[in-house]
Amino acid sequence: MSAEKPSAPPVGDASDHALARRAGLGDREAFAELFARLFPGTLRYATHLLDGDARAAEDVVQEAWIKAWRALPDFAGRSTVQTWLFTIVQRGTYDRRRRRRPLAVDDDLLEPLALRASQNRPAPSSRTDPEREYLQRELWETLQLALSELPWTQRSAWMLRELEDLSYAEIAQVLDTTPTVVRGQLHRARRTLAIRMEQWR
Amino acid sequence: MSELEEVPDGVDLPRGEADLAAAARQLRAVPAGPRAVEVANRVLQRALAAPRRSVMIRAAAPHEHLRVSSIAVTAIVRERLDEALVDAAVRHVVLDVDRDGLLSSVTVDLVVRYGTVVADVGEQARALARQALDETLGRPEPGGEVPIAIGHAHVSDVTVGDPHLVDPADERA
């Protein structure tokens, strides 16, 4: 049944697990493909967890991908590759936040946060009318601010669910908790965010 | 924050929920900007440059002064087998190296497609691994001081699809 063939199938057709297996055995092309698929999500996740601090997020994500490359030979496939990577990023961002000095919150300190949110917002489309564009920008900035106000685990759970489309079980793995706890965190996060969206408009 | 937040007077919660859904859609749709592309390139290069744990393996006589990293040997064995085998892919390559840097055995762990004749694939994998080792470490002379033994190629798991493209973990999910 087995016969020699000219070459292995292209990496683009392989599943994340198959790519992780090959990358663990030193296949750089497989790692680059895995990176192309999962890097944008890891950077987005770290950036939002770190209140839009792009430089800190880049550091954390870089460290996470270095750890991933080193640890792939031992990756056993007990979770999805995406969940495994988000877990590494989650720990990195948590450590980064713990090292930050606590700051008193007042209006002056919130101003740079709002500024960062406006810097990260999507580029306006030339085809939308000015009023609609203004409303979209307002929605975007309000959500950024509301997210920054959420407790760490709620914010993390909301982003993994709404932006990265992870299941409750996968989020529970990343946050080292149970799906039931995740369900509760998400419920509270959605309610708080919806209230803030209304209050701050 | 353990309890649900009360909805303040005057706050229209359904409207807030609709706004939240719209903002989340916007957030999901944000494309990666030029800065993200630049960061991605840098991170990928740095990750690939990070060293992995490895041991140095002594090549066969008359090149015993040469040492080859276990990472390189593993990568070449995988590449040769994955490129040549149909319905089987490498899962692990375990190299047993003694304190003197001599390779004493190699274990190649395969994933095969369900229904594949395992004995045939195993023999083919053994021959290919032997060839790859000869190319990287040199061909040992019969009875030479650097014995390179293929421990065994065994089947650790099976897949329904092409094992080059899927993993048993995909099909368990």
C-alpha cells in the first residue's frame, strides 16, 4: 500500500496539529505556516489585555512565540495548538501586568488610554458617510475604554470568546479554570460592557 | 465584581447590548496594519533563531572529529521520511546518545493512515532513516566503533485522513 512519492503535501493544507508535529521535528516551513495562522490573534489578545500598550504586547508575544518554538518538540496535542499558544500569551501578559506599578486612576490618566484607543481604531472607509463614521469611531473607543475597565479574567474571557471564537472549554484551559466559571465570567463581562456602552455614549 | 452589576436608571440595556455586538464586529474586522506585518516578520525570525535543547553526536570514522547537532539529525530524518512515505508521517524521532557522543539507537515513531500495511511502511521507514543517518553522520564500517542502530519503527497512532495533513489529535476532537 505504501509507495515512494515525490514530496510531502504543501503545509498550507495541513491542520494546526500536523504543522505543530512537523515544527516540533525542526520543520521551519511548518512553523512559519502555523505562525501566519495564529500570530495575528496572539498579538491582538496581548494588545487588548495590556490596555493597548503596543510595545509591551509585542514583547510578550515575541517571548511567547520563542517559548512555543522551543517547546514544540514536547507538545503532546492534549489541547488545540491555538489554545496552547493563548495560554503562553496569557501567562506572559499576566506576568507583565503584575510587574507594573499600580497607578491611581483619575481623568488625566484615562486620557492617554483614550488616545491609545483612538490610535488603534480601524481606518475610516472612504465610502462611509461622516456621521456613520463618527458613530463607528465612538462605538470603537467606548468599547476599548469599557474593556480596559473590566477585571482581568472577564476581559480575557470576553476577548477569547468574541474575538478569537474559542469554546468555553478552550477558554477554561487558557485561564486555568472551569467552563462553568468561564460562562459566569462572560455573562458578567457582557452585562458590564453593555451598561458602559450605554452610559458613555 | 463577583455579582452582576445593577442596571442604572436610564440605561437602555438592550441598546447597550446591540452597541456591544456592533463594536465587537468592528473589532474582529480590524485588518493587520503595516506595523503588525513588520512586527510579525521580526518575531518569526527571532523565534526561529531561538536555540532548542540538543546534544552533539559524533560522526562515524574517519570523520569522528565531527559533531552534528541532534536537532539537525532529527530534522533530516523527518524530512527524508515525510517526503518519501505515503500514508505515513513521522511523529517523533528519539535519538539515544551516550556520554561520549555516540549514537546508540534511533527510534522513529510513525503516524499511519488506517488500513496501511504497517510492516511494509516500517521497513521502508527503517531503510530511509538509515540512509539519512549515513548521509549526516557518515556510514559506519561493519564492526566499526560508531554503531548506529535503528531501534525500531513502531506505529503510535492511526489517522483516517492523510497523516501528512492531519494528526490523530484532530480526529479525536
